[in-house]
Amino acid sequence: MRILFAGTPEFAVPCLQILIAGGHEVAAVYTQPDRPAGRGRKLQPSPVKLLALEYGIAVRQPESLKRDRAAVAALRDLGADLMVVVAYGLLLPRGVLAAPRLGCINVHASLLPRWRGAAPIQRAVLAGDSASGVCIMQMEAGLDTGPVYHRLSTPLAPRETGGSLHDRLAALGAQALSEALPGIADGSRQAQPQDPTRATYAHKLTKEESTIDWNQPAAAIERLVRAFDPWPVAQTQCNGEPLRIWSADSVASAVAPWSAAATPGTVVGTDRTGIAVATGEGILKITRLQPPGKRPMDAADFLNARTMDGVHLG
């Protein structure tokens, strides 16, 4: 098919790779404008743009498709059969959705209708879901409300992080796309409507959410730590300074070797394996952390120069 591709971050790269490898004609790639990044704040191209340039594919980077009529007209003039959208980051107006012969499809990183919205991967980990997956969805004006052509699921590992699930779903999304495209092209694969009564929403992540509430159960805090790895990273206050928490284990009060009766946020014990902190329910053992101006380190290295017993976090 003659395809347009719209995507921006690393998550979208495997899908573009599968289209190129599959022999489709990628007429153009749409990606967000270059953004400043790094210490020098130099403009950096998106991962999708870099791959497109590597294969000599035309790249278009409108600031908006809702307000740029000329960009929409240019997109329509490309005469595409289909537009594949993967984590593009810009809203598509009705004129764009209707431009390709077969419309626009989206590779969405959840088992729709669960976790519609911006951060489905992290929300699945945060909620303690047993499984996640990807859906190939026909796009319409609503937020991730369109009918689903194809879905693939995968169980969440006990120590799943936002980063590890991201990488697995990126690969799974490319697989699902390659499996769905032939049937979409010839009309043999029919999209199934979502059940709106089962919909949940994955709101965009914020740095404010990453602050640990020690009154929460240890199991919930552990999920927050895993969900927000690698961004925005769970954090707390220690002696008036921010402390980022990269890895932690929840320990039930009944089996913990430390007392959980202390005020939530109080360090109730330390050893070479971690820093035990009282929570609203159970103990959280911090195993990897990052003080200001330092790289992430194991708890044992952090404790080499510090005494933490009795310190209150938060």
C-alpha cells in the first residue's frame, strides 16, 4: 500500500521499520518538530525522523494539523491508501482522518477500551494490571474510541517497570501492525467496536505524581516506583533534599524483620540489601536510589557514608 506514517518517539520506530521491511511505499513521514534537548538545548530530531532520513523518506513536521490548512491539503494531495499513527503527539482533525482511502489507524499501547489516553503503559503498571498489550484501532474523532482491528496481549512481569513494558509493547505493536495490514488492505479484517462502559483513561504523567505519599500501602508505592521508571522517577524528601527512588520492594508487616508501627515515612531499619521504610501498610525496602547530583546507586553504596536509622522521609 501507499502509506503515510505519523509518529515521534522511540516507541514508534519498530512500526515504521516493519512498514519499510514489508515493502510498502511510505510516501511521507509526519513527526513533531525538532525540540531542544540536552544541556546545550540544541534542537534534536525525533527518533522517527532519524529513521526516515536514513531511508530517504520525505519528512514533514507541521506544528499543528488542526490550524494549518495548507499542511492538511498537502497531506491529502499525497493520495495515500492508509495513514498509520503511532505516538505522534498531535491531534488529527477530521480532514486528516478522512484523507487516506482507508482512513487512519492507530497502534495503541493498551488493551482497549482500558487505558485510553496519553500514558497507558505507566498506568497499567501503576494500577497493578495483570496484562497489557497493543491494539490496532481505526481512528475517529473521539479519544481512542474507534473500533479495533487486531489486538495482542502480554502478561506483566512481577518486576515490570514502565521502561521494560514500553520496550516490549513497542515490539509487540510492530508485530500486531504487520499481522493486521493485509486484512485491512483487502477488507477481510473487520474492526470490532469497543465497549464504552469498560473504558478507563490514562491521563498524562506529571512530575507532581512522582512524589511518594508514605501513607499509602507499601505495595502501591512499589508499583509507583516501577511505573515511573525511567520517567518521571519516584521521589521523596530526605533531610530537606530530594531523593529519587529507582527500585524498591514491598514487604508485608507480618513477615518483615522490622516494626511497621512507626509513623509512615520513618526509616525503621537498614542493611546491605536496602533501607526499610514504614508506610501506611507494610514496609517498603528501598534497594536503589539517587541523591542530588549523583548517579543512581545501590542502597549499600548510599549507606556507606550515611546513617539512616530513624530518619523521616517525605
